[in-house]
Amino acid sequence: MLHALFTLPDHDLSQDSSVDPMGISAIWTSYGQAIFKDRLTTIANDARVFTINVFHHAVLRTLFEEYSDEVEAALKQYSDWRSEFEMKSGLLIFMEDVSTLAYSDDYDTSLAVEKNGVLGLSKWRSVKNNGDPQGYVLRASRNHGILKRQIVMGMSGRYKNPLIEMGFFDRFYRYDHPRSIQTWKQCEPWLRDWASVNELHSLLLAYLRNVLLTRRTKGHPFVTLKQAEQESSFAQLLSGYRKAFGKRELHLLAQEFWLDQLGIRRGAGMAVYHALSECTTEGGRIPYERVFQQALPKVADEPEERTKVMSILEVAPFLSHGEYTLRFLAQRGIKKMEDHRAELEQLRKLWRDSVVFEPNTALPRLQQLVQLAQVPGDLTEWINALFQYHASIMEARGGSAWVQLLADHTLHHFYAPSLTASYNTIGQYIELKPWLHSYYLDSLKFIQQSL
């Protein structure tokens, strides 16, 4: 039964060695995505940016469906656009850059904006401080943009996979699949009734057709910022973005749409969403365990949804105990295993006793960790097995282990991360038993702030 609840891990997660030394992210993301169905990730977590993304695709969808002759002419004119996908990617980067400029303090500041969550603003300030900002070139090319590697780390890149999962388009930005047609139909009410968005849609479409695509430039269309600033249509665009998306709060119809699309109107998603509201205060730390505990009775009458929540409550302590063991031993101040034998034995028992679930065959790494927690033999054999597992994870990434147990039972550190002061001893950790993994609750909190 559990096999059907797990999905592929979140590949957007950082694989930096200091973040995931035990390869646990592939496990906890699977449990989290059983609830959120790949529609929420650690970097796609802002309802306003979700909305801007969909809006940009709505403009492209209109352009390609209603002005196909102009699209064909542009594809023939610009050599960098070897396909419709290249053209769409380039135009997405162009629109993202325009939106970033709109939210900066360089333009119509009479319309205040909330900047939290806006991508590219800090990089734009760097561009201004290191040269002539008017010499900046706004390019409709997937290989350019204010952000480095913008096609991956910009709005369209960070939110692409969740929007594919929702059915807006496929990986080549095609909008004509039956599921896509249905998803876009569900968007129509807020795209139509949100007046400032409707107005911006017209302004942006007109600018792309009548200004950008008329440029006789090589490779792809572009416009220098100095040229753009002389155009009244560009000033209208900047103002239009501030009016439409200057505030994080969305139109009521858009809020309803995202509640549905993000899977938080029903089942475990809704239970966790409401429990999160009940358990946290604005700016406060999220009590991960308490959120899931309070979500559990909310799905008491839905066995499959209850299993998703219960599975996280069962596996989360186990994963945290395993990662904490390595992080504790990797601290530079931990020199001799014998100095901490009694506490390590306590931690070993805690980890072993936390196996209160059936290791799922869909998650082989979880099975490995369960075997590791149950390694027989003395403390030395157990720690050696732990370090060997950790080294195999790091080597698979092309890195090296943090710590090694030498023949005299002393620890040799290659990399020594610090632990938070509230649990930098085993005694403190056992007393607190904190969860070290979020199961997307941090991302869900960001979503709540604009819904």
C-alpha cells in the first residue's frame, strides 16, 4: 500500500555536501511529495511567483494561438530560435527581466511594491553598481538574463516542474494537450476578472508583437535599456507589473485557483495546511512534528490520506536520529569516541528503537539506513558502518567524507559543520528530539502568506 504513496525525490534540492551528508533528502522529499504531488518544492514556494509565471505563459499562449503568422515570421528571422521552445524560452526570460526592473526602485515608485520573493532584484542592484545600467540589454534569449543561469534558476526554471505537474504545459512548453486545455480553462476566471492583470496582458502582448519582434537584430530580438526607457509603451509595462503584481496578496479567484492546484483543498494537503495555520505564528519557527500531529485527526475518516500523514510521523524521528549521529561526530570538538561512549550508546538505542515502520521497497536508501541502525556488534563496528555509508554517499557525488575513525579510535575530521547551540550535545538532542527535515512545511508557510 505504501509504495503508491511515494514519488520521485525533489531534484531541485541542493546536493551540497554540507546540506545532505547522509543522502536523506531523497527520502524525506518522497514522503512530503506523497502529500503535495510534486506541486510544491523547496524553491517553488511563492503563490505570487506561481501566478506571474502562469501569466507569462498565458501571454505566450495567446501569441502562439492567435498570431501564428507573426510567430512563424519571427522563427525564420532569428537564428537563435531554432524551435518554438527556444522562442518561448527566450520570451520568458525577457518578460522575467522586465518584471524585475518593474519592481526595482528605479522606476515608478509612486506605486509601492512588496519585494519579498521577487527574483533578481539583488543581482540587478549589482548590475547597476558595477557599470552603466542604461547599457544593460534586455534579451529574448534563454542564454541570457539578469540572473546567472536564469533559464534554470529564474521564475520559469524554478517553477517549471510544478507547473508541468499541474498540466499547464509539457517540458517543451506546449499548451495544446487535452490536460493542458482543461487546466487553462480553469485559469480563465481570474485571468479575465482580475482587471490589472487583464490590462497588463494586453500591454505585454502588444509590446512583444509591435516592438520586440520588429527588431532587426541578430540571433534573437533585444532592446537596450536606454532604448526602452525612451518608449512610452515600456513605461506602461513597468507600471502595469506594479499594479498587477506589486502586492503579494492575490485576487480572490486566483487564491481559490491555487488552493485547488496545490492540492491543499482536500485530503492530507488540506489537513496539513490548516494545522500549519494553527501551530505557527508569523515569523515563528515551524514546529514540524506538532503540525503533523494536529493534521492526523483531520484525516481520520480518509485512510489513504491518514497513512500519508502517519508515515511522516513514523519516519521523521528515524531520519533525524541518523543524520544527527553523523553531524555530532563530525564536530571538530569531538576527538575521541571513548569520551562519548555512554551518550553514543544512548543515541544508538534511540535510533534503533525508532524503526517503527516497514522499510519501503520503493526507497532503497531508507532500507539501507534501517540496516545501518540495526548493525550488530560493539560501538566501534556501528560507527565504522555509519562512516562507510556516509563515505559512499559523498563519493557518489564526487566528494569526500567529513570524518574518519582511526585505528586508535580517535576521529579525524576533513569537514566539521557546527550544530545549533540548542542541541550540540547528545543529551540536549535526546531531550528535544528535533526534526531535522521539513517535509515542505517551510514552503507551505510561504504559500500561506499570499493566500
